Amino acid sequence: MLQAVKSANPERGDEPWVGRSIERVEDAALLSGRGRFIDDLGVAPGTLHATILRSPHAHADILSIDAEAARRLPGVAAVLTGSDVKAVTTSLVVGVKAPVECWPIAMDRVRYVGEPVAVVVGTDRARAEDAAELINVEYRPRNAVVDPLGAITPGAPVLHDGFPGNLASDRAFRYGDPETAFADAPHRFSIDIRYPRNSCTPIETYGVVASHDAGEDAYEVLANFQGPFSIHTVIARALKVPGNRLRLRTPPDSGGSFGVKQGVFPYIVLIAAAARVTGKPVKWIEDRLEHLTASVSATNRATTLSAAVSADGRILALDWDQVEDCGAHLRAPEPATLYRMHGNLTGAYDIGHVKVRNRVVVTNKTPTGLNRGFGGPQVYFALERLLQRIALGLGLDPLDVIKRNLIGAGAFPFRTATGAVLDSGNYQEAVARAVEQGRLAELKAKRDAARAQGRLYGIGFTAVVEPSVSNMGYITTVLTAAERRRAGPKNGAQATATVGLDPVGSVTVHVASVPQGQGHRTVLSQVVADVFGLQPRDIRVNTEIDTAKDAWSIASGNYASRFAAAVAGTAKLAAERVAGRLARIAASQLNVDAGDIVFAKGFVASKHNPENRIAFSRVAALSHWSPGSLPDDAGQTIRETVFWTPPELTPPDDEDRINSSLCHGFIFDFCGVEIDPVTLETRIDRYVTMHDCGTILHPGMVNGQIRGGFTQALGAALFEEYAYAEDGSFLTGTLADYLLPTTTEVPEPEIFHMETPSPFTPLGAKGVGEGNCMSTPVCLANAVADALGVADITLPLVPARLAEIVRGAEPPPPAGGTTAAPVRKGDRRLSGEGQATVKGAPEQVWAMLLDPATLQSVIPGCQSVDKITDTHFRADVTLGIGPVTGRYRADVELFDLDPPRAVTLRGGATGALGFGSAEGRITLTPDGNGGTKLSYSYDAAIGGKVASIGGRLLDGATRVIIGQFFTALARKAGGGGAAGGGFSLFALLAKLAGLFGGRR
């Protein structure tokens, strides 16, 4: 056993570096533009570049893929479709045992908008994108399902034969005696919650550079993957190589993640397959449109939660019914989002009886994965909304209901009914401090005054437990106890850290964690400096991972708020082991006992005689220069690697109790909001958040984490939602529609702290990075519900949704106007009418409209028009607005011809990532001046990613393209101009499709 070694701070006596807000090591490079992100790093000569052709349909059979024109384009090295990828890879691991395959590219069917259909590899990205536009994919659309409850209704479209009824998993749990508790309780309250989809939007998107060594059949991959590195095994298996033939590296910097960069792993497989097929390194950088449409999103969940409640508001039992929507494919580690919080289903409350039903379903939406909060927002939104419902139902103050149910201060460590071991805390004290320091009484008085004036003002509360350092075994709770026994135990949360000393006594630290802006290097330098009595600037920290060279484990990575509690603590343990050996070396040289050694001010000294000392660097270098002179019991001090996993993280027991996380912080929030009575906009008047995250290592960065989580939660509460039409079209595929909060919309939260150190972690620290993503959405929802005096509320709290609550549903439009052609339910609709004047008699204009050569010359972006019959045309058109450009095929038929007076056109257009259909009627009448007046009306329906473009942009783009068509037509007819625009079904359909695809 190594002896404990005392350390002192070199500048402030015995005050440690840990706990101080020192300047961040990372900032000098990042703020001066010298960060090294994946797209900044050089690549090997001859590296090729990939672009991905994606499905415009949410659900469709792939009838054919014609890629010959793309392959013939100069500079194109390869075009890979499903069969090509299948030849060199195998299915990704599916999150449950079922006869279902999960590929990184569509095989015979697409199941979500944005699913990869082909990968084009070229000498540069632009050339690959040009080639992708030449690929002709023929689809046969299927019915889609996007609602999780609708997915499990009889007759719903089935996504995978191996998931009958779209049900991937159905498990029931029972803890205590919930049936008796419900039968005996005087009150029962229930709430139905639909938690929406949202995601995190890091500045940097996905990136992969992959190469294949044919001689060794080995892969080397550079990717901004964040972990967990359990996925390394999934990637290696998919590439059909053993783990030691997959070298996975991470870049020095990553521009944010918040969980979503775990989702890059299917693209690692896809780009690695492209490297194998081409025999050259291949690089792929995701663009923002791809990221919004097809990267990882959080799960959406339908929850029915019921509580058995005593007369005084104490919760006696809970009954959870959760239906989790994991999207089109159940990719590892899903259904982890559902089970990460399994041990915490009772939150911060002492509730002894729990009943749970968990169902996991698949729908025609993007596959889900890690997102900040990871299951917490979905759980706490239901639980904390239920507490407010109980308070209203019993005529109690919501804060009183919270306080009556909190776990007692003397009960820690506390075992919840479902198995979590809450390590430490004093929830009552934290609430009391927040109420006093956050001036709740003043806020209540403000609410009373506002309401007396007729204003809409409300206060919301929430209390949540923030889990951190996930137990790898929690996901196996999806299996029965018998299935777990057959599979073998899985548990723990192994963290890894290496501390090394070089020949001049300098200290280097390496950890198997991948920061995305959290400041790992700064905190680790503080932790290790305290152990060795040095300054943080004396410690060099490396956070890159190279699985071929570095120490790592399957649990490595940066997720589940594990850095401060597990990773930094493991670095402390490694440094202490080295320091213990250095103490023995120094003791032999200073002729004192090892217990008398202290590390301080760059020296190793006797604590009883500080002048009896030796420079730290000299002692630290001795293992290099003179290993033979080391004491027999000292051992080497060149490098020490520690693998640490806490014994508290055990597998699920036979009763399905699981301690799903090691540490449990506490958050109590309250806020005051005011709703504008005209615009229904929500304004946050004050937001108070109290945190107990154990020992605080760096106060400035803790507050930064809280502000970041609060901002993202504010987006989830007030702005952000991944919206889908009923046909699966993705409606929020640009930042014009997927709204993010900016500094203008984000108020400054009032942050307070108390510290109850965790007895389970080396530093006493707990996680803090995810908590407000769990607490803030429901706190704001409770406040808005209080302001409006309503029982039910749904996120996001956008003005349109609040208007429906306050004013009722918007009335239907008045009768009249143009008659719309039938469209599929869920498609976005565009309608219009108008007129134009063109020189030339109606007969002349009629002839032009039916002439392919004329049409090709006047349709903007038209490459060719083929006349199939006298009334059937096909056209290839390349069009776009701004960065969204693409090549599309339009097919149009004419009927109800009344030459030269009127014609009806009907047709459709299909492009790389969008499709549309439309019908229009054109009438031609003499204008009395030798010209022709054209009147038109049209109705169009669009789907695919084009439907994600904002309505006003679509309408404006349609008018622009119509104007361009008639300007050209008038010019062709011999002058004149258009009045009020004009109409071209070819151009309209092509433009609608063009808005969707193109430069991906």
C-alpha cells in the first residue's frame, strides 16, 4: 500500500489549485484561431473526398440505382451503393436481440429522409458532388409512420420484419408493492406527456478520414468521435476485422459535441468501406444540412405517468408507461436513452413503490443516440409536471409538494426503489438556500402584482437528481435476468489515466477522454499539480486518443458527465502512485522517513525541516538516469497508468434493480416568466438554479457548464423541435426552421452552489454538465402553465402553440379560391394564381408552350426537354437558391386541351433529396393589343427535404422562378413583359425539388 503524500501549493502556501478558477490552458489557441480540428489537419497525398447521396423519402423501396453517368465523370474514383458496402462489411450491432440488420447505407429500402443511398468518391468534394447529381435512383414510396404510438397500432406500416408491429422491446418491471399502494391511496393523479425530438447543434459537424492497409487488412481512422469507445468493437465487427486491426484516432480539438458525435460511427464504417474499395484514403466532412437532417437526434417519448398520493401530497407509488421512439434503426447503444435513467425514475423523492412498462419502437425518422441530458429531460418532464398537477389537484403550493417528498438529509447513501445508490446530498438545505438567496418571496410578490394588473405571470419549480458516470451494465436491464445470466455480467465505468515523467523531470498526463470544449487540460493540470507540489503550467496534458498506442478501455470516452468524477479522479490516483514512489526515492536521499516527505514549491522536502530538500525535477528524472540507484522498494517512476472502476457499479440484480450511475448531484430550479398577451412570447424574468455537484474543481468552468446546459435547455423549451410531416418529410432541415437561441434570447441565470462531496469518487466530484438540460425545460413549462392557468403544456413553448391554448385552434380559411388537387397527407402545400402579358397572339404562345426546343430555352436551368408524345414531356433541370442546388427530373402531361385557349398541366419532379407534384391551369386570351394575356392557377405538394425549407422562402422562390420563366418566354415571343409573374409547371416542380438537394 502506497503511503499518502502531502502536497502544498507553490504560490499560496497550502492552498490547492483544485477549486480555483485559473486561466484555461486551451483558450490561447482557440481564441487566436490556432485550434486543430479535423478539417484543419493535413491528409496524405492522393486522399480522395466523399459525398453522400441521401434519400428524399421517409419510406420507399429502391427499385434501381443508375450510377453509370456518375462513374464516367472525370475525377470520380468510385460510386458505392448498398451492394458494394455489403460486400466488404457486415451489419452494425442492433441494440436488442432480434433478427434485424442495421447497415450504414440503405440496401433495398430507405427508412428515413436523409438515409445514405450512395457514396461518391472523387478527387475533390466538388467533383464528387457533381457526380452525385448524375445518379438516378428510382423509388417506390411506401406509407410512413412517424408517431411512436401510431407505430404500434394494428395496420401501421412495418419498418423491419424482425420487429413485428414496429416493437423492438417490451419490458415490464415491478418494485415494492405498487398495486396495493394505488389501491389504498386516497388520490390518484395521471399525466400524459409527448416529449418532442430535438438535438444538439455543435459548431463542428462530423468528420472522418479513413484508410485501409490491404497487406494487413487493417484500418486507420481519424474521426471526431467522442466515445463511448465500446463502439470501437461495433465498428471493428462491422468492418470484419479484429479490434487490433482498427486504429481509431481523434483530433486535438473538437468543435463541440454534447453527445451527438458518438453518432459518427456509422459513417466511420461507410467511409472506411470506401477507402477499402478505392485503395486510397478517403475524407468526408458533413455539412450543416446533412447534420440537421440525418445526424443523431434525441429520442422522442410518449409517457403516461400515474401517482398514488396521500391526502397531504406525499407520493406513495408511481406507474410509468414509456414508449420510446428510436427512429428507423436501433443503433448501439440504443435503447440506452430509455434505460440510463432507470435507477432514477423516482427522482429526488422518497418513493418506495414503482411499476414500469418500457416499450421501444421504430419509426420513419432519423436514428437516435447520445444527446446532452441523455434520457433525463424525458423522465423529469413527466415527473415534475406530475408534481405540479398533484399540487393543483390538492390545492397545495407546488414547492411544498416538492419538499414533502424529498429524500431525507440523513438517508444518504440512499437506495431508490429501482436500484440507484444516491451517494450524498442534503436536498432540504439546497432548497432552503436557493429560496433565500434567489429571493423567492420577492418573486412571488412580483407575480401577485402582475396578476393584479391582468398580466400573465407564472412561477415554476423543479427538483432533479443529476446522474453521472454511467454504469456500463445499465443497458442490460433491457434483457431479462435469465438473458443476462446467459450473456455474462456487464458493469462498471472504467476510467484510464497515465502520468509520465521524462528525463528532465517534466510531467505529462494522458487520459482516455475526448473533450469538446470542457477544459480537460486545465483541470487535469490543477489536479496533478496539487499532487506534485508544482504549478499547473508545469504539467503537460494530452487528451487525444490513439487506440493503437494509448491506454484505453471499452468505457473510455467523454460522455455521461464522467470527466470530473471518474477521469480527473483517476489522474489523481495515478499521480499519487508516482508521488508515493518519488517520496521513497527522496526519503533515501534526504535520510528521512517516507512519511516525512512533502511536495511543495517545486521541491521534495522534509515537512519537519523544509531546508532539507531536493528539486522535484531531479528526483523525477532519476528513473531515467540512474535506475540502479533507486531504493529496492521504490519501483520505476517513468510512467504509471491507472485503470479505475468503482465497486458501487454492479450488474442489474435478479429483481432488475440497477445502480445506473455512480454519482448523483442535485439541482433545484425556480423561475418567473411573463407571457406577452399579444404575441404569446415567453420572457424569462428571473431564473435561479442551485447545484450540488460535490467537490467543485474549477468554479469558472462549472458555471460555464451550467450556462451552456441552461442555454441548450432554453432552446429545447422555447425554440427547438425536429418536426416531421405525417409522410416522414423532415420539416426543420435548415437553421431558418430549426431555431436556436442566441445571446439575445438567453438571460443570465442566477447560479448558486453547495458542496456535499461524493464518498465514491477520488476527488469527491460529481457531474454537472447535463443537469440543466434535465431541469430547465420542465421548470419553464411549469412556469408557463402557472402563468396561463392550464393543466397541460407541450414543448416547445412557441407562441403559435401557446396561442392555441389561449385562443383556441386557428379557424379554417374562408371558402372560395382555387380548387386544390388532392395531395398526400403530410405534404407541404403551395398554391398561387395570377396573370402575365406576352407579345404574340394566343396561337403563337400556344405553339411555344408545346415546343420542346422553346421550353428548353426558357425554363431556367433546363438541360434538356424530351417530347414523349404530343402531350407528355420530360425535362432535366438544375436549379437552386443560395447553397441549395441540384439536378432534378420533371415529368409533365397535358390534358383538358382547348387550343389555343386553355390547358391543364399535371406532373411531378424528383431530385437528389426532394420530390414534388403539382397541377396548374393556364388560359390564354387576346389582350386587344396584339398580345396574349395568360391567367394561371396552380396547387403544388412537396415532400422530402424540400419540405424543410421555410414556407415564406418557398413561396418567394416560386414567384422568382415563375418570373424568370415568363421573362424568358416574353423575350422569346419578341419582347414585352410579364405582369404579375407567370407560370411554368416544369420550372415550378424543378425549383421545388431543387430547394431540397444539391450541394450537400
